[in-house]
Amino acid sequence: MKKIPILLTAFGLSSCSAWVFAEADAERGAASAAMCMACHQADGGGMNIAGGESWPRLAGLSATYISKQLHDYKSGARSNASMIPFASMLDEQQIEDVAAYYASLPATQGKGSEGADEATLNRGQQLAERGDWSAYIVSCKSCHGSDSQGAGGDFPGISGQHAGYIEAQLQAWKAGNRKNDTQDLMGSIARRMSDDDIHAVAVWLASQSPAGN
Amino acid sequence: MIRTLSYAALSGTLLLSVNASAKDTTTQQYIDTLTELGYPAPKGNELVHIPPTMEDLESAKLHPELKRVIRRGYDLFTNTQQLRGENVFNNMNCSSCHLGEGRMPFSAPVWPAAVTLPNFRGKNDHVNNLEERIAGCFTYSMNGKPPEYGSDNMLAISAYHQWLAKGVAMYPEQPIYGRGFPAPDRPEELSYARGEAAFEEKCSVCHGNYGEGLRVGSETVFPATWGDMSNNWGAGIVRIFTAAGFIKNNMPLGQPNSLSDQESWDIAYYMSNQERPQDPRYTGDVAETLKNTEARFHKHSMYGQTRETDGHVLGDHRNTGEKPFLKPDSIRSRTFE
């Protein structure tokens, strides 16, 4: 499938001419984002919540990726009790606008790596940058791009994301609770990771810079 | 998960020997992991070698200066783009095709070259050594110009290959398990249309609809599968069976052995019907070049043939991609006289 048809079929639209929303507008998006701030914070930085459900940083993620996730919550392809009600309130135009808004915000630093020991951080770095081919764990940067800061609209930046959120997502894929990724690419990797590996890579990534320079 | 030992050689006899030890257990775990991923178990007396990792290097008893050079070789192998414009003129790293840092079986692990060369090679009809084999991948797969024989970079890359072969006897008589990109059986017929559809469904999210791949800054995230930024027409992977073997065993990334044999071959056929930089052995005429190289090489590719969809003759051009020359002078015959 070509990129555009993936989106179109996801919305049940059949031809390019149906793709007629007004252009995404970050300023309009800021208005919709008012109801997101309680969790994702005014700067879009989210919050690492140890022992609870973390709120992901949205600031600086790709608009294409944010939009896909909002559509997935709305359609039920990605399920989460905190998010579904909010995603469901947004219409198509608002999704594009709010995605453009968060994408335009400067990325903030993730939390959750404080106090991690050196061995854990080293293992995390190894998994992120080189992988562990003896268990066919492909390095995160192979798909998530240089320094795992994101590659195109399909592979989100994960560097500098909150450790609690990264860990929860990897566990969700491993348990089969998150399965909205393109071609099960992420699931295939997460299912090969031990709990310790998941923790190690999450804390190491959280300690890294979310954006180039 | 498998722990890595510096090496383990396994044969039918070794398995049964009384000395069966930790080494055999490690080797068995290694094989189990591979078979769980869909790879075949070793047949008969195949040689199984677990190449050492970079962590093993740190604890190895080698001169610190040698370790430094092996690390440099590793760095060049996995980030060959640092030689862009000098030795490399496309978006590839060595590890773009030799997955797992050149260590993965069924992804043409590179260490066998270190224990089987010097040897005669049909592709250039003379005896080659390790440096010349590496030079071959630079010339064709990297659409480039190999570093000088004996240069620091060439030595570092060779040292990395040799380190990966640590412990294997020279000129092994047994066949090597997981060498090359073993191709699945060729199906009755290959389809361009099916290959195109499968590529768009399974591959284009990373390699793009036009095989262009994706770069972020000066780093290649997803290499180009054809076009100017890919390997040239002389590279081993343009042979349809080699591409089918690569794809079946390694792609989509992270999901080896997930495609059917038919899909792997259809996609390989579709890819071989796309343009790429000229074969450095080009004489100025595609038909003549085909005649010179057909028997040993291009009978397995679509080079010089007419594409069924639009009548385009593949390889009938003078485009060398970003590389400002056709043929590096390292391609020459040897006579040993």
C-alpha cells in the first residue's frame, strides 16, 4: 500500500478527492489543546508518573504520528481509558490542527532515569544503538532514526520520552494490548525483550536528548 | 536468549562426544534461537561458528592497539557513510546488507571470507584475498572506490572481519552454516505486478514507494533499494536469487522468514526490474557488457533485458549515480606471472 492509501482506507475514504480538510492550523490546534493540558501539560511535556500511568510528551513529535494515534484511539485500534474520551471529542479537522500544534512545540526532556545504575544504563544504550542480535532485538535507532529521535511520520522520536511511558508501551506491545503499529513492526521487537531489557532501554532513552542539537 | 562464547564449532561427532560441554550448550541455544526465528537447523556436518561481539573484544587477550584498530574497523563497517564521497557514493553502510554488524547467519556473515580466502573467485576469474573481497563490495555494493590495499582503513576493516572469525580453522573443509543469503526454492513463475504490490504493502513504509529509502541528516536510516543511491548493477544482490534469499531471511526488518517463498521471489524480480547506477564493467554498450558478464553473473539479473511493463532496456544508460567515474582502477585482472 502506498502511504496515502493507508490513511484513506483507515478512514474508509476511497479517493484522493475526498481528502479535503482545510490545511492543518497549529493556532486553531492550540484552542483544542486546552482540554489536553491537564495531563499533557501546557508545554506539551507530559509527566513521568512513577508507579502510575505516565502522560507522554507530545511536544515535538511528528504531526503525522500524532494524528495517526488520535485516529487509532478514536477507532478503537489503540485502546486506553484515559485517552479515548478525549480523542473521541475531536473531529477530523481538530485532529490535524492539534497534531500540528503539538508538533510545533519545542521538545522537552523526559524524566524517569534518575538514580538508574550504570549497568542498566549501559544495557539500555546497547539496545538502543546496537540492539542485541543474539535475541534478534534490532536496535531502536534502526527504525527510530539517528539517536532514536524519529524518522519520518511513521517512526516517532522516542529519545527523551518519559521512561514510565516508554516502559508501559513496550509492555503493552509485549502483552498484545497495543497493536496499532504498522505491520506489527514494534510488536515483533517488544515480544523478544525481557522485562529487564524493557526497563533498561526505557531509562536510557529518557536520559537522552529528545531532539537534534 | 543466547550467551555468546568466543566461538563454538559443532559437528555431528562433536555433539556426541563425551566432552560435550558448555560450548555445546551455547551452540545449541544459538541454533534454537535461530530455528525459532524460522531459519533451518544446521544440516549434516555444517560448521557453526558464533562470531564474538564487541563486548567480547573488550575482555579478549589482544594488544590494546589491535583492539583499537578492530573497533575502528567495526565503526567503518557499521557507519561506512563516514567515507562518503571518498570511497562510498551511495547511501549504504556495509551493515545495510550484512545485518547484525556482519555477524548474523543467513545475512551473509562476513567472517567466512577471512577463513576461506585467498581463493579463486568466479566473478573475476582469479585468486582473491580478503582485501580484494572487501574491495569488491566497495566497488559494486557501495557504488564506490575501495580504500587502497594496505591503507589504514582497509587494514581496520579486514581486522574486524578476522576478529569475527576468531577460533575458526583456516580453510575449513565443512560447509559453513548460514553463509551467504541462501535462496528459497524458485517458484514456477515470477510476477512483476505481484512483486510491486507486495513491496508497497510490506516494504515501502521504510524503503519508500520509489525504493528511495530515508535519510535523516547525513545518516541513512533506510537504505535505497534501487535508484542512484543504491548499489550498482554489478553488485551481488542484483541477482534475483541472491535478492530473494536476502529478503526471505532478513526483511521486513525485525521479521525474518515472514514472507512466503513466492513473495520473496516476486519482490526480488520486481526490484531487479528497476534502474540503478551502471555496472563498472560497462564497455559503453549494454548488449556487449551483458555478453561479457552474462555467463558468470548477469544471467541471474534483468540487466540488459527489456522491462515487460514499458519496454525500457535495463542498464542502457551512462548514469553512474553520485560517483564521478565508472570504474575504480582496483578492478583489474591478476595473472601471477
